[in-house]
Amino acid sequence: MTKPSSPIDYEGAWDNYAQNWTSTDPDYQHVGDEWIGKKAGAAFSLSEYEQLIETHLIAPYIESGDRVLEIGIGGGKTAALLLNYCQELVCADISAQMLKATQQRLGTERTSYVKLNGLTLEGVEPASIDVCFCYDTMVHIEPRDIYNYLVQIPPLLRGRRLCLFHHSNILSPLGWEKFLNDYPHNLLGKRDGTAFSIMTNEIMEKFLTTLGYEILEQNTELVPRDCIWICRAPEPLFSP
């Protein structure tokens, strides 16, 4: 019998990253602030990247009464921006260290925290979320794991059922450059949990349409290496 391969250790990789990031990025105050969108062709500084996210992805879609679920909060950079617009924010992450860093940054006022196991979204109450926001997270998640999350999101949503998803696209020029740079370090079916995934726009469109998401917008210009989708999740087949 073939021995099953070890799963990708997303949790351990991001816990380790959160614990050691200051040794490589000592100039930033919070973990995750070092992701400024430069290599993605989106921005050249933290302030420019935050402005891009807030102006184009948060302000047009988040309403003051919304309860927002952010999947993969990292160190809370995007979460801090979301809190300026929504009523309540649910921060979900597989990494306990990232959740700890975000809680130290944001506190608990209008904010709650859910530790994920990588397989389910258990801990988020069904029909309790107006907007699901997942930015700078799916770029690291393998396609099957992305699909698994997409399956589980609809029962959690209510009202507008709005979703924002952001993933890598290795068929873009910058995406292909990233693929060529990364692939020698992720061979024989093994990869580090922080590595970029082998994802394309076409795969994501197939996922969304198959699962019944209504695609409102597909954007490949804002972050040229990647792709951003604004969509509406389907109503669940069975009420929770």
C-alpha cells in the first residue's frame, strides 16, 4: 500500500513566520506590513498598498452595518482597514500566532477571533456573515483547499452574501516569474506552507460557477500578478 504523503503544514509555516518575521523585516511595526504589493505589481510602499486595498476593495463594498468574516487575517493589516467600515469583524486564521498578533494590534472591540483547522470553517456561526473577505491568503492555498473553502462559505452568509476573493495567477507575466522562482524549492509533491499556489483565473472561474456563485466582477489589473473576484455566494440548499 502506498504511504500517504504528509499534508501541507500551513499552520506550522505561518506560526513560524509570525514568530520570526522581525529578524527579516525589522523596519515594520506589525507582522504582515512587509507585504506591500511591490512584487505583485500593485504598489511600492505600505501606505500605497493600504490605500489601494481600502479605496478599491473595501470602501465600495463594505457597509457600516456589515458583519465581515476575513479568512486569513495575517497580522491584521487588512483587518484594521475593514474595521473602519464594518460594524463587526470576525478574524479567522489557521495560525494561532497570527491571531495573537492581530488581537494585540486590534483588541477585541467589535472584533472576534476564530482558530481554523485548515479543513473547515467551524467556529463561525451559520447565517451570521454579510461579507466574506479573503485577500492575500488564497495566493498561498492549493486549488483543492481553495475549493474546499468555497464549498463551506455559503452557509455562513446572510443578506447581500457578498464575497471578495484574491488568488495568484501563474499565467500572468509576474505570476509566471514567481512560479519559476519558487518551483525548485517545492518539488516531489512537497511544499512550504507559505509558498505561492499553482492557481489560474480559469480554475477559479470554474470553481465559482460550478458552486453557483454569481460573479459580479473579475479584476486582473489592480494587482497585475493576481486576480480578484467580487461575487455573491449562493443560498445554501438547506437552512442552518
